[in-house]
Amino acid sequence: MYRTERCLPMSPRQKKDKEMSIEEGFTFLEDSLKKLSDDDISLEESFAVFEKGMKVLKEVSGKIDEVEKKVQIINEEGGTDDFQ
């Protein structure tokens, strides 16, 4: 979905009031890359899409970091160790 005033991809957060999932963030980023690949995009639009994409990328990266911290590895004795 695109906002008509600037043809920017709508972020998942704009589509719904719930928090963006990692998958929704990746979908948004893929849509942004397609938009940036468009030959008809203006320089101003390119900067706006890029800026929003960087914000979403930072948010998604933070979520991935949170998940990595929660992952645990089962050790030889059957216990768990934190993922490093």
C-alpha cells in the first residue's frame, strides 16, 4: 500500500495500531527497495523512502537482537546456556 501524497510505502505501523513484527518490517523494507528501484521516483521521494527504510531497519534490527538474547543452547548435560 502506498500513501498517495508522496508515494511512500506505508509502514506496517500505519496499517495497524499493533507493534510491527520482524516479518512486517522485512516486507516493508522489500517494498521500499522496489520503490527505490523505480526509474520514475524523484530524488526527494528517494530520500524519504530511504529515511523511513532506515528507521524500520533499525527497529527490526533491535527486535532481532532481542530474539537472539532469548535463544538458548542446550548443553551436553541437558541444561541450557545463553546464546552468544
